[in-house]
Amino acid sequence: MKIVFIIDQVYLHGGIERVLSIKANYFAAQEGNEVHIVTTEQKEEKPCYTFDEKIIFRDLAINYNRRKSYFHPKNLKKLPKHISRTKAALKQIKPDVVVVCSHSVDTYFVPFIVKSIPKVKEFHYSRFIEKSKRENPSLFKKFFFKFADYVESKYDTLVILNKDESNYYKSKNTVVIPNPLTFYPDKVSELTNKRIITAGRIAAVKGYDILVDIWKEIAKIRKDWQLHIFGSGEPGYVKMLQDKIYTAGIQDTIKLMGSTDKIQEEMLHSSIFVMTSHNECFPLVLLEAQACGLPIVSFDCPYGPRNIIDKETGILVPVYDNNTFINQLNELMGDQDNILRMGKNARENAKKYQLSSVMSLWQKMFNDLIN
């Protein structure tokens, strides 16, 4: 089978890029497969994740100005070149199936070129973020959403990450395939360290400012516990968080740790994972925490956490209910038996998302499309 994955780039760290490396490597390792990754702005940079040496890379060198809208004249004038180079690449490669990974310009024209090849579009964000704009659209947004819905209907399959997302798609070509686990360690956390962990992109959507407010109250009760936040992000937001921590006087118990390529090791030295995001689609980091045997306390935000966590593996708190979050987290921190029980159940739940299980769903979908 010959597979083409289309993405903007693979040199910056991100969830889409990380998951692509896992999927591409899996298929490249299967005998008889040929895997291609077509990028639009790799800029001769090395991939930030490890890719199988058999994978064939091709960069189209479109290089949109990412500081401007894709509708800006400087970007729009690059569109004809983008379409023609993508079309030429697909005609030369002659793949059995094409997968559009990132949500950029190619999303909107790929279904209409080289129509004989089955096309798949995967979505890595929650369409909940469009809900209010779709309900009260501007004139431009009204026509844009109609166009987007039409384009989506022309893909052979839309891959979404959880069943709740299907409510946001008007076409009937969706299939649910969750992200695969990136690791399933042989050992689990002993759950004895008085350390809570969270990890992800340091951005407003992740609600870390809310987490600081929550921890300000927790620190008054649990003076011997630490909260470590792993990740990097926009410098202004990071500075705001750091200032907020110092203003609250809790800098001794909550730490911004920066990025790490050893998140598994950090999880294995923690006892609870927390998440305070405004919205999520399918947060892979929650599965990774479960694979390490960590119970989770998370806001029940739209719509990812509820598809991973239940009362046996963690605690879901109504969104923005800080007092309940504080009370539930504090209660769990003082209940070692419950931490151990939830951690054991979390580890068992993570098994369902191991690589072979998830990739068998991708394989079946490809086979169905090709046949």
C-alpha cells in the first residue's frame, strides 16, 4: 500500500506532528507499504520527531506567511502554486490513499484534485470552538462555514477523535479513531511522591491561570505537596503565569518546568495528573498519564476528558467550578488507597489505546477505501 500524509511541517514540536510520526512509522514498518510525507513549509529543517528511514519526504516549499491570515493577498497569491505542486506530487507518487493531517490551506482543495485517489481528512481540534460563531455568524463566516461543510462532504472519510465530535459535522462520512498511545511503560508510578503533574502547550486555552488559582488554595492545606507544570509556549503568557505565582506567594510549591523530552519519566515520579483546559478534543497526555498509572483530576471540558476518564480512573469536575476542583483534589491527595485504586484502573484503561489496537482501525479504514 502506498500512503501519502500531507502536513504543513514536521520540524516544530506539536501533537499533530507527534501523532503523525507514530502512524507513519507504523505503516512504514509493515512489509509492502510505501509511506510519503508531503510538507508545504519544512524550510530544510530536520524533523523534530524520529521517522523511519524508509519514509520518503517531499517539501513543496510554499512557505505561507504564518503571521498573516491565509486570506491575506500575500498568501492567496501562493495558492495556485500550492495546488499545482500538490497535484503534480500526487500524480507522480500515485498513492493508494491520501491523508490530510493539519488544518491548513490544502484541507480545502485536496478533495478536488486527482479525484481517483481516496482522500481522508483528520481533525485534531474540537469543533466546539466554532459553536458560537456558527450559531451567530457574520456574513463572511456564514458563507465560509457553508463552504467548509461542502468541502468536508467531498472527503471519502473524516477521522475524528471522539464520538461527541460527530455532532458538529453535517456530512455523514465521519469515523472515530482515537490517537494511539505514544508509550506504555513496563513499570508504573509507585504513587508515593507528593508531586502533582500537568503537561502541555503553555497557552490560554489550557487554563493554567485557573490552575494557579486552584493551587493557591491547595497550598494552604497541603504544604508538603508540589505541582510541576511541563511545557513551553508564548513568552507573554508564561511571564503572566510566573508573575501570578509570585504574587500569590506559592513559588515554593508550584514550578513552571519548561519543556521536556522525558515526560514519561516525570510522570513515573508523580502521583496525580491534573488538567484545567477550556476545551480539548482528545488529549493524548491524559492517556500517557494513565499508562504510567496516574489518577487524573480534570475539568469536564468539551469534549476530550470525558472520553478518557471515568469515576474509576479519576475525577471529572464541572468546568470552571474551582471550589469543587479544590475540594475533590484535596480529598484525593489525602486518600492513598483511592489514589492506588484509580491509578491501577487508569493503567488498565490505557491498554485500549495501545498502538496495535488503534492502528488496526486505520488499516481497516484504508482497506475499505481502496477496495
